[in-house]
Amino acid sequence: MLESLIGMYHRHQKYMVLFIAICLCGWFLTPYIHIFLGLKLGLIVGWFNYWLLMRRTQSMTRALAENRSFYGMGMPFRMGSVLFATIIATQLPEYFHVYSMVIGLGLAYAIIFLDFCVYSMYRRKKFLKREG
């Protein structure tokens, strides 16, 4: 199970790098610099939160497999990183657009959700083809 979780993380990582590249292109090629910087900041913080969650999930899985105890999923660190990004965006409004930073945070989780939907349909189609 842990291998499929790591493979899923790497697949999501590729999509997030693609969206960061799109934000960089928008930053360099359009006059809406602060909007794309806000998107990029939010996406990077969302990606960092996803990485933290992935690390904690791996350690929890190992602890359960070895019959050890574990102590949480690191929610204070993830909330702190969002708070830090919000402070950056509100203190530097000429560089970062606050609303697009929030959209960038949600974009990381939208990528995960859309990938789940697409991959589930792919697996279902593959299962039905094998059955029929």
C-alpha cells in the first residue's frame, strides 16, 4: 500500500510542478504579476502541506505495521505554514494577491481530487475491460 501512496504522490507532484510553471509563465508574460505570485505562493505552501501530510502518513503506516504508537498528523505545522503564507501576502500586497494565494492553496487539493476522479475512472474502465 505504501508504494501506491508514494506513486500517487509523485503523480501529483508532476501536476503541481506544471501549475507552478504556468504561474511562472503568467508572472513573466502578463501584467498581472501580483496575481500569479499569489497563486504560486499558495500552490507552494499547499504542496509543502501535502508533502508534510505524506511524510506523516508514511511514518504512521510504518508505525502501524510495526505495532508501534504514533502521535498525530502534524496539523499545527500545516496550519502554521498557511498562517505564515497569509502573513506574507497581507504584509506585501504589492507583490502578492491575497485571494489568489488562497486559490493557490485550494488548487493543490483540487489537483489531488481531480487526479483521484480521473484515476478512479481509469481503474474502473481497466477492471471492466478485464471482466468483460
